[in-house]
Amino acid sequence: MAGIQRALLVIADIGGYTRFMKVHRINLSHAQYVVSRLLEAVIDGAGKKLQLTKLEGDAAFFYAKLKGDVDGDDLVARLGSIRRAFLERQQEISADRACNCDGCVQVGDLKLKFVAHVGDVAFQKVKSYVELAGMDVILLHRMLKNHVPHAEYVLVTDVVHDRLSANVRARANAQEEDFEGVGEVQTHWLVLDDIAPCTLEPRPTSWLRRIWAWLRMTIRSMPYFVGAREPCEGFRNLDEARGTVAPRLSASI
């Protein structure tokens, strides 16, 4: 059963693997594991107010149905919670790392960015899944390709920007974007450190923790390593970093 409803739409997008990452199955399998664990943290950090509709490679697509205007203060708080959960998991993976492949070594370089928009969305429930459709969903995804000159930011449209607090709006940078299939859209971007600062205490580690972390990674990466599943399939940021589309790889290294 389909229905049209106004909703807040948010994508949390993970990027940062460089074009120098060697394209072989160990690196990609471990990159798949790292990003999966970071996405799990992102979902946990979103709480109950943002509902996950789907994972899209290296990104998580959330929504929240609205009865009125979006609560700008609550949105900023949600983004801050997601960012803290991401950074804590990133620190944990880095501290417990026992592998020197590119997919593991570069975990500390991974960044988190957000795009957010409010619009009218068609909700289609298929079994236990909720699919979202409409031009506003298309616009949200087009917003991931932009000209923001920072690695970690939140990019919003006018309808979201107008509901932010005066203090947050004062930190925003207006930028007109020409999105494919949509046209020119007025957007506003904010640096995450300005609206969601996060300082973490150093995390202790041990060889026991590193061995356990390596075993867990090895077990979860095995289907990708042996070729039963394709690693990093749909990782748009990894494809862009390499400047090409990830090739279909054989099971051999």
C-alpha cells in the first residue's frame, strides 16, 4: 500500500578511501568489513527518531515522517549523535587493528558527511521493507555530488536551513548547485566540527583485543574473500576515489 507523506530525508555517507588503495580481494574484503561496522554505529547513533530505509553501499538512508515542520535543533542533535557513534567505532577499529592491508590501515582516514532535505515522499511497503520514491528522494541522492570544499559536512536545502536555530544558520554557507535531472537548487553547507564537535578520550588496547578483532573481521570477511559475495559492491565513494567502477574480481588475490 502506497501513500504520500511529508518527511525529513537524511543520508549519512562514508568516504575517504584513497585512489591509492590496491584493488585486490584482501583490501576490498576488509574495507567491506570496516565500512559495515561503521554503518552499524551510524544506525545505532541515529536512535529511534530517524528510521533506516536502506543501506546503499557505503551510505545509510534515513527518514522521519513529519506532521509539521522539521525540528532543526533535534536534527542537529541527531547528526551529532551519529557522528560521535561513528568516531567512537572508528577509534575502536583503529586501536584494535592487527592487519596492515590498505583497507584496514586507511580506516582513520574515513570521513562522514550528511545531506538532508524535506519533501513529499511516496511510501511503498514491500513485506517488511519500506521503499521511498519521488523527486525529493532523487534530489537528496543528487545532493551527494556537490561542490562543498570540506570532507566532513552537512548539506541541506532551504526548507531544512530555515528551521535551524539562528546560531547554526549563522555558520552556514549558501551555495547554489546544479543537480543532474533536477536543475538549480539553493543549498547550505555547514562544517561538522562547527555544529557537532566531538572529542574522544584515547582508547586503550591490548594484543588480546587485537587478536579477537582480527578473528571477528576474518570470519565476517570470509564470504567476500572467497568470492561468495562481491566486496564493496555499490560503494560509490570507493569507485570515485579510484576514478573507475569497481571491477568484478575473481576469488584469487
